[in-house]
Amino acid sequence: MNTETASVPHTDRLIAEDVLLVLFQPSSGTIAGENTLFYVLGGAVLTDLAQLGRVEIQDAGWRGTMISAAGEPPADELLRPAWDYVAEKPRGVQSVLAASGPTLRGPLLDRLVERGDLDRAQKKMLGFIPTTALSEGHSGHRTELIDAMRAVLVDGEAPTERIAAITALVSASGGLPVLHSEIPWSSDTATRAKALEQGDWAADAASAAVTRTMTAVVTNALVAALVVANR
């Protein structure tokens, strides 16, 4: 296995932004898994909060895993509602996903457009029905993310903390097979993705260990939630 680290340039972007960008399909202008996207984005926000040290995981016995607030409120306005929700009292993971996820799509898309990652144009369907069309922007950031994910899943490179979390969330969403033209889907790819979902990646730094643990908790809850939602 290649031990080089797959990475993308350092940014101030949320993991939730990058997950949404990866799930965007340039060929169709659509986002994979729209029906359950809010669960995925809610999980990405929890991962962002964990990386910042703003949430903690608690073992609540028969009640299962609970999430509680830690530290000061996050400065990012898109992270604040989820933090406020668990600051009231510890919450179950799926409760946090359901509470925080539904309002995220629009603001996250706005950020991607502002950054030049996506372009948004107003068009008319059938010549008179107003509609919004999305296309890939010129920042090149989606290509960087896809290249880094492919290096991990196909070439076996060691992921950075960020790429591991993004890949795990996209995998748990069921979105990886949709990316087959960019990240070839195979049994090896599926195995590596599942390992990332379970937090199986190097995490020497304390912050990376926290992110790894939260990612595993979130992806397990995400998979369970999507199974129920798709019945």
C-alpha cells in the first residue's frame, strides 16, 4: 500500500460543504441522494463540531450514544444550530441529524456558489417555468476532492483526517457508486470505504482521534437512518 498522504490544500471550508460538493453530479447538475441529503449534511456538521472540539460523545447505557456540547459556541452560523440543540441537553445522534439537517442544503449551496465551486443560473423550463440550474464552477475544488478520495479508495494512499471523514460520510450516504465514472467502484473500493466509515484510519493527533470516533458514530447512525428512510 502506498503510504503517501492524499490531501487537498488547506481551506477554511466546512466538511459539510465538501460533502455536498462531492455529491454534486456535474453531468446532470443534480445532487446524489436528495431525498435523504439532510441526514448526510447533519452528520457532516456533527463531524465539523467534533473536529473543532465543540461536541463530545457520551455512553448513556441503555439509551445508547449521546452527543453533548463542549466548549464555547462555534463562530460559524451553520454550525451553531446543532451546537445549541445539544447544549440544551445531551441528544441521541439520529435526533441531532433530524433536527439540524433540514435547514442546511440552501445555505451550504450558497457558500459553494460564493466560493466559485458551483455556478447557479436562473432558467425557464418549457419556456416559462422559472427554475434554477447548477453547474460546476471554476475553482477546481471538486476535482481536488475527487482526486484525493480516489487516491485513498483506489490507489490505497493514507487519507488525511479531513479526506477520511468526507469519504466516510459520502460512503455512508450511499453516494460512492454514483461516482463510479470518477472513482471506479469495486470490491476493494467498497472495503476501503467501509473501513473509513468505522473510523479505521491513522489518527495520531488528539483532534484526529476525536474526528475518527465521531465519524464512526455518525456513519453508523446515518446508515441506520437511511435504511429506515428508504423502506
